[in-house]
Amino acid sequence: MSTETTTPTATPSTTSRRDFLRVTAIAGGGLMLASYAEPVAALQRFAGAAPMADPMLSAFIRITPDNIVTIIAKNPEIGQGIKTMLPMLIAEELDVDWKQVRVEQADFDPTKYPAQVAGGSTATPTNWLPQRRVGAAGRAMLVQAAATQWNVPVSELTTALGVVHHKASNRQATYGSLATAAAGVKPPELDTIPLKDPKQFTIIGKRITTVGIKDILTGKPIFGIDVTVPNMHYATFVKAPVYAAKVASANLDVIKAQPGVTHAFVVEGTNNLAGLKAGVAIVGTNWWRVQEARKKLVVTWADHPTSQQSSAGFAAKAAEFFKSAPHRTIRNDGDFDAAIKSAAKVVEAEYTYPFINHATLEPQNCTARMNADGSCEMWTTSQTPQGGRALVATTLGLKEDQVVMHMMRAGGGFGRRLYNEPLAEVAWIAREAKVPVKLIWTREDDMQHDQFRPGGFHKFSAGIDANGKLVAFRNHFATFGEGERFASSADIGPTEYPARFVPNLRMDVSVMPLGVPTGALRAPRSNALSFAFQGFIDECATAAGKDAIQFRIDMLKAEIPPAQPLTPQQQANQMSAERVIGILEQVRDVSGWGKTKLPKGTGMGVAFYFSHRGYFAEVVQATVSKAGVVKVDKVWAVGDVGSEIINPNHAEQQTQGAVLDAMGQAYGQEITFTAGKADQGNFSPATTAAGSAANFPLLRIRQAPPAVEVHWRKTNYPPTGIGEPAMPPLIPALMGAIYEATGKRVRQLPLSKVDLKWA
């Protein structure tokens, strides 16, 4: 993989006050090390907790006399590899052999661990320095213990592979043999400890196999759906197809009489679309029996005002908006109206994308048990266990410390498990049934009761001058919300590219009410906005007669200075034109962009995106048959996520997974609504009452490209995450390739609704 180093213009700060350590000896000999740090506010809007004033425990190292080093992984593992990556940071600075490391998953405990969150690609930037400092402090204490024992200066000692060496006397001691003595060493303050030069890394940057991969491959019960506890019952929870509708009546007597059913009752619920909604709970001794009983359930649902909403209605409302003045303008640079009138060429287009489902392969699930002391004990796959605990406590009327959360490995998250409805449901059911309960959503539950990625509508206008320069740009975004409040993840910010790079630019917004629950999906907002904005930039490049990559580079080099100086924090959070140009130039080189004459029906497209602190540019080569069938031949991805790729295995897999995830969304995934209800119910084809196919297909192996080639451009910035920023460029790059192959612009998703036949 290629790398290139550049110098940053600004480096974001990572800590706000000094860190320190607590150390204890383990019974039977050994060392336990805990670090304290100011908690970060990562994903606070999801986690539901304000930063605490008191310092909190953030990581453990446990070293035993047998020289085994156990490292606690504090964040939820949802398939992103965090259970491997965070311990790698500690192990690197501790200077141990990875073979002697054992990893344990922490339970949720806000008195010990800050920011126990999975989402937003925050784990790397949040933990890059704190976790390394923990390891470095442990190493320093072990070295001091050896120096005291041997009566030699610390400066004469070195470490390697979990052993302290004194070269002059040819003495050495394992960490395990020094651990108990090290427990008596005064711990250093974390921010005073020197860290390794990256040239010294022996673990960071190396291909480390996923912790627990053997258990995954051999089917050991390690996921949330596998949990069993004594006397556990199974539950299904039937909610209204129209979101937040209440139960008017249900044939509970019939359900209670079914084999294996122990309880059936109505849950009144709340109006919180991300909390406990109304429905009917069925509990039994066997999951299959419970599902069979569900088939006999007859529920009459109360009327609900959003039952009139539909996908057709949303589209009609957007069309109305586009014929009228926008509700508000969120950015207005220069004079768009004057610039568009004087432009040599005017380009106009409308783009639309659908609601989509998170489609985690492991459906939503949770297990709950009410204990004799009144506490609620839960086994959960939540990405935001703090928010889940708060929701359960509110739902049951408990104090938060009465809710105990065991964190289980999740079979995919993609943002779905940021929301904790299953936790509230199973906690309520377990309390009412007075038995431990495992709640598993069916695939249909999962498909129709998601926190959906919202759809959206864009009307673009642009002006090109006689020199092929983009001089005017306007977007009217029709989305969801009320007043100045956007629905969750249906928003747009004033910095969306090409803001800052077009002299006359206006961003307009109009919103319509929505009764459908929406939320963050992998690369929230960016996953949809990239398709529209980058797709239209491609159209502008074509109108200007310019190469798609060079057109973007030329724009980025003509950055418009801000009206007032930016603060260092604003600079740190702002897209760097320099870094984007770097990845565009590199992806042009590695893909051979423009150097190969492609056969008719084959094309190459490009796009870039900055999101969640990461930069990616991607080139797609695709072939479209005359019958309109799309086949991606190859994808080249170049990422700039800072100075280090912590685990190249995971980094490549995350990037390749993001590419495939985006392809699946582009090809056929959409959720449509009729009379306030989701039409789709599963991955496989189904038939609606109207006789049309309604399904949510996942990408098949035969549709995957033979190769997704991943390259890195290393820059002197702190490392950031990968799972989110790798996704947004793929879809617009694919649409660019389709245009080059067929001459047809794709302005609507999914592709299954677009006629791509060509002669």
C-alpha cells in the first residue's frame, strides 16, 4: 500500500487536563493498573449523559506472575474490530509480545470507563493517546521496579516482548515476575510519560488477527442473540405498523391458550419513537412456540394521524417545495441570482434517494432479568449502553445505577444499535412477566421498525463561466422536520461541499412533517448527501468540458477565504482542501485514471468525501450490459485518516466492507411507505397487496467486484476512524462510471428503479 506524508496546518487537541493512574496488587501476586482521564463528549447526543466532573476509570491492565497480560476492551464490539484495536494501543506502549496478551470485554460501567460508545468513527481519535499512555505508564512502573530490585539506573534498562533487560549485567526479568513489585511503585502522571516514536512500533501498524475470530468461525455463543440465563423465557413484541399507534383491542385470551405461552399482555407504551412504544407482548418457554402464537394474534390498532403519510406524498410535497420559495436559507455567499444570469452555461438537476434500513444480520435482541434487590440486569448489544441504561431506568422508574449492563458482541450495528428500543421493551416485559426474558425481533420487526435512514430530495442549479469555472451553485433541499428542527439525520449543514469553493453559493432548505422514526446510519447524512452533491458536481464538470478529477482539484485550489478568521477548533473540524487534493491525485495515479481506453459499455467514475474526520477518494470501474445490468469491475480507494493505520487488516476490511455496503444500498435497497406503514418486510422478494414486489435485497457475492484495492496516504495528523468515511464516495463514483458507460445520468436511487438499457 502506498503512503505519502504531508505537514498539517492544525492539530486538534486530545485532552483537556492531566491524567493520572491508580495501581493495585492482585491477590496471589501481580499488578492491576487503571488510568483516569477526563471523559470526552463523544456521541453525547446518543449516549444521553453529560460529562462528569470527577475523573473516571478508563482502562485496565492486569499482569499475573505467569507473564500473561490481560487488557480490558471498554467499547462495544459490533464488528468494527475495536476489541482488538484498543488493546493494541495499550500493548504497544507496554512493550509486550501480542502472543502473551489476553483480551476481555468490559461490562458497561460509567464509574470506570468514559465514552463506552461505538459509533461515529470516534474510537480511534478518542483513545489514540489515552490508551497508549496507559501502556506507557505500566511499562515505566515495571522498569522502575526492576531498577530498584537490581539497584541500577532506570536509564540503563530496556524492554522488549514483556521482558525488562539490563544489558550491562546481562540480567532480565519478565513483567510477570516484576508485577507485584511494580504495584508498589508510585504511578506517574499519564501526560508526562514519553511515548514511542512510531519507528519503534512493533504492534501498531502490524496485521493483527481479530480477537475471538476462532470463536466466531466455530459458532461459539458469543453474540447477544446467544445469551441464556437460568429460567429464561422468550418474548416477541408486536408493535403497530403505523408508528406510535396504540392498541385498541387484542385477542389475548386466544394467545394465552396457545402451547408454550406463559404470558400475553398489552403494553401501553409512550410516544417516544426511540423508546417503549405501544404493543402486545407474548412470552413463552420456547421462541418457536411464541412465534406460532403470534400468528394467531388479532390486534385492532387505534387511529393515528401519521397513517396518511406515504412515499408518494413525500415526493409530491417536495415537488411543491421546488416550485416555491424555500422555508429558509442556511448559507448565502456572494450573489447567486446575478451570477447564474451571467453564466455561459446553466446546469440544473433534481436528485432523490430513499429511506433505507440498517439491515444488521443479527436482528435486534436483548435479555433482561429483574433481580430480588429491584435491579434490572441486562445482556445487550447496544452501541450506546449509557443511553440504553438511562432509557431502561426511565421506563421502569428505576435509578440508573439499578440497571446493570453486560455488553455482548453484536452481529453488526451500522448505527442501528445507537437506539435502544429493544432494551426498554424487554425490561418492561421481564418486569411484568416476573421471569428472565430474551426478546428477539423477527426480521420483519427489524425491517419495519427501524430508525430509518431518511430519504431526501435536492434541486440543484449551477452556472459555468466561459472558462469552464463553476461560479454559481444553489441547492434547494426538501427534507423532513418541523420549523427549524430537522428530523433525526435528515439535516444538512452550511459547510457541505462545494461551500467555500464557489464564489456565489446558496443553500436553501424546506421541511415537511414526518411520523416515521429516523436515525443515524453508517456515515449519517454523508451517505446520502454524497450521492446528490458529488453526482451534480460530475454534471458540472461535464458541462464545463473538464476531467472529473481535475475539475474538483481546480475548485479546491480556488478556496475562498472565510469572512472572519477561524478558531483553531474550527480549522481542525473543517475540510482540508490540501488533504482532499492529495487523495484525489493519489487515486488518479493508482487507478490509471484516463490512461486506458475502455470498451463501450465500460466507464470509470470518481468521488471524494470528508466525514467523521476522515478523507476518502474512490474510483469505480463498471460495465453496464445493453440490458442495463451493472457489474462493478474494480474499485480503488485512497484514504487519509492520519499518521498511522493501527491494524491494516481491519482498516482494509472496514474500507472494503464500506464499499460493498454502499453498493448494496445503490443496487436495490429502499424502504417505501403506504398509509404510514413500511412496505418492505424481509430480504427476500415478497408481494404487496397491489401485487408489486416489495423487498430489501442485500448485495450478493456474484455482484461484488473482484477487487477493492485500498491505499493509504499517511499525513501528520492524529489517526482517525475508517468505518464511516470510507462509505460516502462509492455511490457517486459508481454513478459516474455508469454515465461514462451509458451516457445516462442516475439521479434517483436505488438503481433497480432506473432504466439503464443502452444501444
